[in-house]
Amino acid sequence: MSKGIRIQERTAKILILAGFIATAGFILACATVTTGPATKLQTTRGFVPKKVYNIGYEQMWDKVMSVLRKERIMLSQTSKENSIIQTDYIPGWEKDIAAISRTTYRYKYQITFEKINPSQTRVEITCKLEAKEFLKGGSAREAMEQLRPYEDVTYNQQQSANSLELWLYEQIEKSL
């Protein structure tokens, strides 16, 4: 084999290795990491909420309020007369795409009650999920992005919103 062919083969191997290393570095740099308090919320597999409970309106209201206190979920509005509880925003989770951006999620619940009869109450829980994306880079850009509001992403993240709803239903049912 000639010396020129061996140099070409070695150069090709080096280029392939360099391409592999660059690709691996890019993949690692773009790795997505999800962290935050909501990542620890889990429901029992196959859990299906009853939504209609064999308990009076007053008792059901008190049970739900007790669960919210136990879970340290702050309230923004309550009206027993209008059968509604709205929570304040709860920190959700963050998705960090290493070299590119970070998305921060938060959510809140709206809980409505319906007195079906003196010993039955329907409870509906709706979760609103919001997100805010921050691009990584210069400090002026980051400062401007801090001013952007959160956006409602419930429709695009319906599975996450449903999981959060199921979690709260399960906490309520455990307390009954």
C-alpha cells in the first residue's frame, strides 16, 4: 500500500472520529432535564376519580379545604356561596435544554362544587397550566425575557394538566 493511501485512510478515520465526537457533544449539550416539585406528584396507576361523592356539600367543602391546607396549596379566591375555590399559582417544573433554553411551568386549580342532593356532592377540578421560556445567552436578552408573561399551555400540555387534576382528586379521595 502506498504512503499516500495510508495518509488518506488515517485522515478519513480522524474526520469520522471528529464528527462522532462533535455529534456526541451536541447531543449532550442539548440534553433536556426536567426538575421541580410537580415532578414528584404521582397518582396510583389506573386511578379514576369518582367526581360524585356520597357526602354532603358542607362536609365536602371542608374536606377539600383540609386537603389544600395539608398540601400547602395557597388560595386566591373562595366562595362557598358560589361553590368555587381557586388556588394561587403553584410552582410546577422546569425543562432545561442545556445550551439553548429553559422553560418554567406553573399551574393553578379551579374547584367547583355542585350539591346534587343533601348527601351527594359533585366536585370538578380544572387545572390551568402556564409556561414561560427563557433563552440562554446575553444578559440583556435574559432581562427582557423576564418581562414576558406566562402563556396558557393547557391545551398543548393536556396530559400534564390531566395528571395534575388526577393527583388532586386522589388526595381528596384519600381524605374521605
